Amino acid sequence: MNIKIVVNIVSLNCIILSVFMLFPLVISLIYNTSEVYSFLISFSVTFFTGVFVYSLTKKYKHEELRYREAFASVTLTWISVAFFGSLPYLLTGTLGSFTNAYFEAMSGFTTTGASVITDVESLRKGILFWRSITQWIGGMGIVVFVLAVLPVLGTGGMQLFKAEVPGITVDKLRPRIVDTAKLLWSIYVGITLIIAGLYTLCGMSWYDAICHAFTTISTGGFSTKNASLSAFNSPLIEYVAGFCMLLGSINFGLYFLLLRREFNKVLNNSELRFYLSLVLILITLITINLKLTAYQSLEESFRYTLFQIISLITTTGYATADYTKWNFFAQTIILFLMFLGGMVGSTAGGIKQLRIYIMIKQIYKEFYHLIHPRAVTSIKINDRTLNQEICDSIWTFIFLAFIVWIISSIMVSATGLDVLTSLSSVASALNNVGPALGKAGPTTTYASFPVLAKWVLVFCMLVGRLEYYTVLILFVPAFWKK
């Protein structure tokens, strides 16, 4: 393990992070609020620490970057940016303890959306903007951003890209990984601007529109209002937000195909068709259930269902209704929704739809072999045949996710929280959803959670955002051996 390479890459990410701190500083100047000096200090500490560490470790060849250094670099980067990202919360007095500040920062960068702030609307404009921008940075990934703006990382960029954007496969949209990173961020920025424009047309102020655009495309869920989007009391905003959350949960590679006018490839994409079909089925099912048990109006049942289902399956975490008051049938579906997530290559968390789709096809294949033992079959996705190794890796991934969920839930429950709260809050953190069930519902926060429970959830947020392997491999003894 070449520690100098790891520390050098982390320092580059910290320098980039410090630049993002200038944006809430500008917002503070525009609104003439008192947190200007806090952001200036946060910027200075982050920037000069990054520059100092970089100057000490710059003499190395990036071509020496291997997968070990890539995994360590990405994990340490996310831990570090959450540390420096917590400084504005501490220096402005928004959060009094380091635990709460770090929890809020990690929740932001991992686009989880779980919060320990009980009164969001009492916060000043600059700090609210910082909350939103942390989710926007984390949505696409700060390491991917560094790859886009600092091609100095050379041939090691692919290892870093795979470590931060894990999945079944990592498709290079361009021959060079640097160009792929630039393209992804260009699409990301473009969609963000479109969403901000739509929110403005729906009646939001430019400030609220930008903040919510940041947290919508990143499927993060932080809001500038205590009541989330329901505070605007606008069905139009809710429908627009539902559509825009879906945009963030769709594979960004499909947007590249749309730009190239390869419409047939998009329409025939197996994962997209499976995903949209599942969303429609769930919306229909819960709408009927709520019409019979909770709401008198069909439109009201449909609107609340559509928003909550999309918000949860995309792991955004916005809320317009308190679903903890819905019947047990709806709440059970909500718990499992937290695990599903959006598409591979999107900003959404969760297991991802492609894994679920392949898993279902694999189960069908096993049943078919029981009926026809001599049959030779294969699993095809988008006209490509998958090898058995990919299917095995998916089962391993799901089993690993289940084990981490169980162990973490036991640890959280050991702090005194009830079973429902423990199971759902860990599921929410691992899948980067935000709100959960029990004491962590959409109308409450994580402020009352014990300190140990918060740190367990912080770990779960990080593990879930980097899809388990990137973080957990650091705990394997063989990883550190030569």
C-alpha cells in the first residue's frame, strides 16, 4: 500500500471541496447573514490543509495507482470530506456537537437525507445552501468531479472511478475515463438547471428552486422547509418533483444515448422497462389500498402515493405525507422499498433495479432447470448474455447487504431503540433513503438517537453509498498484505 498516493488523492479532493464552500459564502453575502466568517474559516482550513498535504506528497507517479490504493483513497476521501464538511455546522453554531455535525455532513454527501436538525427554517440561508450543495456534490461523487477537472490522475483514474461508482459493470461513455467523468458531470449540471427552472415556473423562489434542484437530481432529499415539499402546498410542485426524482434515479448513460438520438436503445433497455413497470404497479397497489383505508379522494390517494413511492424507491427521502400513520400493509411495502433503489449508474441508492431484475431471471432459470434438467439456458440483458460469475456476484452482494443490515440493526437496538426503528433506520441509512419508520419517520429527525446509534448509522451511510465492497474490503486482513 502506497500511503503517499492515497493521502495525495485525498488532499486533491479536499482542495476541490474548499472551492464549493465559496458558493454558500456568496449566498451569505447576498443575504447579508452572519455566517460569512464561518464559511471563510471553513474554506481556509480545508483549502490550506489540502494544499499543505498535497505539497508534501506530490512527488509520485499516478500510474502506480492500483486497486488497493483506489479503494483506500475513495473511502478516506469520503471520510475526510464529511469531516471538513462538518466545519460550517460547528462554526456557525448550527449543531453544537461534533457527532451531530459529522452525521449531518455524511448524510449530505452520501445523499441520505437523514437529519439531526429539528427546525430547518430557523437556519440561515448560507447554511441551508451548504446542506443542499453537499448532496449535489455527493450525488455524482466528488472523486468523479476531481477526475473531470483534474486529469492529472492519469491512468489511475479508472480504478478510482470504479471504486466510487461501483456496480455490476462500469460503462465508459468515452474512450478516456476523464472524458466520461466530464460528460457525466455535464449531463448532471444540465439536468440540475432544467429542474431549477421547472421549480421556478411552479412558483418557488430562485433560492428554494436551486436548493431543491440540488437535492432532487442527487436524490438526496434535504429541504429548506420543515415540512419538506408539502410546505409549498402545491400539487403541481409535487408532480414535478416526482418526475424529477425519477430523472435522478435513471442511468445517466441513457441520457447520453438520448443526446445521440439512439432512442430505440433507451426504449428497449431492460432495466428501465422493469423499473418503470415496478413503479407503476406499486403506485397502483398502494393508491387502491389508501383509497380504501386512509383518504376519501382518489386524486389525493394517487398524489400522496405517487410522491411517497417515487421518493422512497429513488431513495430521495422527500415527504408530503406521514406514512407512519398509514396501515401496516403500506408500511411493510415502504420498508422493502428502501432496499430497491433506482437504476445502476444513477444517483439513487439501494440494491439497484438491474440486480433485482437479474436475480428474478436467475430464479426463473433455476425453476426452469428443475422442469428441464438438460436444457441449456442463459440470462440476457439488453441482448447481451451474462456469465454465471456476474449472477454469483449479485447473490453475494445481496447476502452481504443483508448481513450488514442485521448486524448494524442489532448494534442500533443495543442503544435502547425499538426493533422497528432500529431495522428501518439502518435500512434507510444503508440505502441512503433518509426517513424511516418508528421514531425516524418523515415528520421527525434523528436528533434524539443515542450517540452510538448515530455513529453506526454514519458508517452505514458510507458503506451503502460506496456499495459495501469499497469500504468493507479495508477490513479484510489480506488487503493490507503485500
